[in-house]
Amino acid sequence: MLTDAMEAWRGAGRQVNGIRGVWNEGDLDSNLQSLNAAVQMGLTPQQAVWHTFTGKFARRNGFTRATIEPDFVAGNPGNFTEFFVTFS
């Protein structure tokens, strides 16, 4: 799904400048679970975002920066309940 979207934008000559991850608890919380697991293993949140599905996808597509949006982070490290990050 993300790969298709990326290819469609690039195929249309559009530049993709970033990917925003908006992760929270619920049915589609695999990124949040991966983030929390990596933090519980000793990584910082800044390092842990790259261990999520979206982080791996972003890296494969040439994005090298992850900016955490602290105003939109809820919970404690290793037990986040909401987390916003932008890969660029």
C-alpha cells in the first residue's frame, strides 16, 4: 500500500518530501508496538522509530531524518499510547 502510493506519486513526477507517522493504540497499532518494544530493549525513541514498519520503509526510500513531534506524544518511554514522527 505505501509502496504503491510512493510509486504513484513519483511516477506522476511528484517529489515526496516526507512521511508522517501518526501512531496510537487500537486495531492498527503495530508501529506503536514496535516502537515501545525497541525502547524497552534500551533504544532511545529517536533510535526506535527506525525499528518500526514505517521507519524501515522510510529508510528504504531514502529518508534519513526522523523528527519526533513532542506535543503529540502521550505515555511514557516504552509505554507510549500516542506518537507522531516525521521522516524526511
